[in-house]
Amino acid sequence: MGRMTTTAADQASVPGPGRDISGTPSRETAPEPVDENVWLEDIYGEEQLAWVKEQNSRTEDLLEDGGYTELEAGILEVLDSTDRIAMVGKRGDWYYNFWKDQQNPKGLWRRTTWESYCTDSPEWDVLLDVDALAEAEGEEWVFHGATFLRPAGSEPYRLALLALSPDGGDANRYREFDVEARGFVDPAEGGFDLPTAKGNVSWLDADTLLVASTADGLPKTASSYARTAVTLKRGDSLAGAPRLFEVPEDHMMAIAAHDSTPALSAPSRWTTSTSSTAPTWCCGAASGCRSTCPRTST
């Protein structure tokens, strides 16, 4: 028997996605999907938290046997071991580390010199004890990192924005910290202290931040992240800060960042992106923002 062949006309008459029985394009569309779990988006709701607690309890009943207890104890022993290598990041002459163990469950932000770090028992200069901060302020702070202001010339690194989450989620309060004074810069004296919100913060210069935030009434995307990026001057409020740009509500988020590396970018350059597939938006003090410029633009 010979092979069956089909013509273009035959193929056009075969029903398929978007075609009716006659093979012509159909005007009917698929029904809108229904998310039966959308009610869980309210992550602080009493009913939602009760449901999560119930699921956790079911899971624990299945997991917590003799083997689980032994495994958990072994993992905690490794995580709390003082023999762990303290990973560091260099800023100026200092090497910074964030350390958590059994005695410091919320962690210590600390630093040391290279000479001390190379010894078997480095001498650490503790800048912030997060457990002590949480107790003093009555907040269950979770440390989410520090972003230093790049100093001018040979000046030392001194000012940093600390990201602190009140519950371990992805909404952070950003507070300015002076590593030489070993404390937060008082907002009454011009220190930056941004309300807890989803977004990001980047230094533009010593008195200016690029901020993407949902605080102070700034709009959110459908994913509950920041839609707007603003330029925040020291002493000003987010609500009154000049807006750089705003992304559509159906984008995931707006991100504003300034690369202060002297060899890589001009001081006035910053880039933003709204998702992993969205274009990078380039902004300049004189040219404004646009979504079609290359990443190397200034």
C-alpha cells in the first residue's frame, strides 16, 4: 500500500486549537481560569493563617517520627557549629559577615580585618546584634542584608542601608546605619528610615536614594510589589518624592538601581527592570527614562 499524502487544503480542514469542525478559525475563546486558592493571597488573614497552621500540623504528623528527630538534630548541629567558615564581603579595609548560631538565632552583623580573618580565631567587631535589637524594639526583626554607600575617593565605607523584615517576609524596612558610630542614623537628624514595604532601595549619592516601594500610598502591581520608582532626597517623604517611572499593573515589579562602580558607569546612570523577560529601562538626569535603550546607556 502506498503512503498517504495530504495537501495544504486537506491540512487546513483538520480541526485544531482555535478551529471549528470545518477547519475555519473559531471566534470562541477558552473560559477564564478560576483560581480556587486566590483567597490565600491575604497572608495575614486569620482564616488563611488557620488553614496554613492546619496543613503544617498534618505535615508534622507525617514527618515527626524517630528518624525525623534524629535528622533534625544533626542538621541543627551543623548549622550551629562554630567551625563553619564565616563567609565575608569586603568593603574598604574591612571584611563583613552575618553570623547566626544557637546563641544568636537572629544573628550578628560584624566585621574584622584581613589579618584577623586569616587566623584560627578571628576577632570580630560586632556592629549589630539583631536579637538585642528585636528585644529592645519589640519586633521579630529578620536581617536581609546591608547596602553600603560607595564613598568618594579614599574615604572609608561608613553609611549603609540595612534591610530588616518584621516577620521574615519580602517586605523590608530600610534604615540608615553608621558603622563608625555603631548605630542607626536618627531620622530627626536626616537619617533615612523607609517604612516596611515590598520593593528595593539603592544609593544614588550620599543624600539621594532610588526607591521602588509600596509604602505611603505608592501603587502596587497585581503581584503586590512596587509599580513606581522615585528619587528620594534626604529629609523628604516618599509620598512627595519625584517619580522616575511607573510600570503597568500586570507587570511583576519595578526595580530601581544605580551602579556606582566607577569603571562601569557614569554617576547619573541607573537601570530598572520589571521582570526577567521585560526590557531594561535606562534613565538619565537629562534624558529621562525609556524602555528601549541598551543596558550600557547612560
